[in-house]
Amino acid sequence: MNIQVEERKPGVFVVGLAGQFDVSVSPQVRKVLLSIFRKNVSHIIVDLKDVPYIDSSGVATFVESLRLSRKDKIRFSLAGACRSVESIFDLDNLKSVFEMAPDTNDLIDGEQPG
């Protein structure tokens, strides 16, 4: 899996993932996300547009990140999920729990100045 992190606006980090998100890469993604929580961050957006598959370990990584974000009052969003990835969130009844958007720009453009 390829992981890229970019601060698109002050405090707004986009984590771009590319490749299959399964148990073999979950620890790596988790480590990257946890490192962002230690920064001066107001919003973390995970860009899933290049992720064709996610398993339960990937979903668990996002659930953990969502819990941390709520505890620390940080906005956590998912963007660009393809139909198959989005369906995993539907099956787990998590789609309504996560803030999801078709594109990262939809979320970034909706940022309120801090």
C-alpha cells in the first residue's frame, strides 16, 4: 500500500491510500494516522479513491481513529470510497457513523476557518 500525507490547509490533513487495505497493511496505516493525531490538527480526511478493497482490520483501524477523533474533538472523514468499499461500511452499519463524501475537495471546501 502507498500512503501519502498532505496538509492541505492549516490543520487539515489528507491521507491518501492506494492499494488493498487488509490485515497486512493495517498496522502501517494505523501508525500513520496516530502520528497525525499528535500534530496540531483539526480535520483528518482519508482519501480512499485508490482503495479497491478493505477488510475488517481496515474498518477497525478507522473505527479506532474515529474514537480518538471524538475524544480529541478532531473531525475525521472518509472520502472517495468506491462502491465495493462503501458496501463494507453499509454491511457493518457504519456508513451513518462516519462522515463520508464522494471527494476530498467536498470536505476541504466545506471547512470553516478556525
